[in-house]
Amino acid sequence: MKVAIIIISFILEGILSNYLPVNGILAPLFTLVSLVIVYPYFNGNKREYYKYAFFLGLIYDIVYTDTIIYYAFMFLLISYMVTFLMRILSDNYLNLVIITVILIVIFRIITYFLMVITGNLIFNYHTLLKGIYNSLLINIIYALLLLFITDTISKKFNIKKSSY
């Protein structure tokens, strides 16, 4: 089920990116959100989870961007943060929103500052904040919807989730 969630999120992000404007109010990061949702399905096997995250980042680099290795390391970093946050917070809808917000903010800040350092952007707080809040709405809705769907499927087919 974890592979299906990741693949669906990856493809859905690509499809929506074609229809939503780049500077629009909705900026999907569904692949990143899928890393949060699938973590409990690895049942404590962090090494496998990190491998999935790194490989997913490599595929993301190849398919969606022209940066090599950047997203692989970003997704690996995010997966480390997911494992840390999941140890602190329980598995429920409110904590999912908190984790999603934290990860999106961190992801956007790191990406923004790397773009500033490399000279692709000029530093501007407004641009940074716009990038963050444009990502939050659609990704929080997607995370909540995906958690509801995966919980329903898990209960129906008796798929085990770890309790961290």
C-alpha cells in the first residue's frame, strides 16, 4: 500500500502542476506529504523508509526538476524529520496537520535559501512567506484526505500500522 500511495501522490502532483499556475495560491507538494502518511506502514523499519525517501527524491529530480541529487537529499532530510516528529507526536489528524505544516515550512525555507545562495532568487521575505502559505492549504487538505483514505483501507483489509 505504501508504494501505491507514493506513486499516486507523485503522479497527482505532476498532473496538478500542469493545471495550476506557478505563482498561484495552490502549490502542491503531494510527494512530500506522502512521505508523512506512509511512515507508519514501514513498521519501524527506518532504514527501508530512508531508502524509499532517497529513491523517491532521485525520481523527483529526474522527472520534475533539472537538479540532480538535490531533492533526493531534501526528501532524505524530511524523512529524518518525520521519524523524529512521529516519535514525539501520536498518529491523529491534528498531529498530522502540525507535522505537515512544520515540514512544508522547513522544506520551503531550505529551498528558498538555497535558491538565494545560488543566485536564482533575490532575498525577499514576502516571496518566502508567499511560497510557504501557497503550499499549506492544498497540502493540508491532501494530507487529511489521504490519512482518512489510508486509515479506512487499513481497517478494511487489516493492514498493520506501527504505533511509533
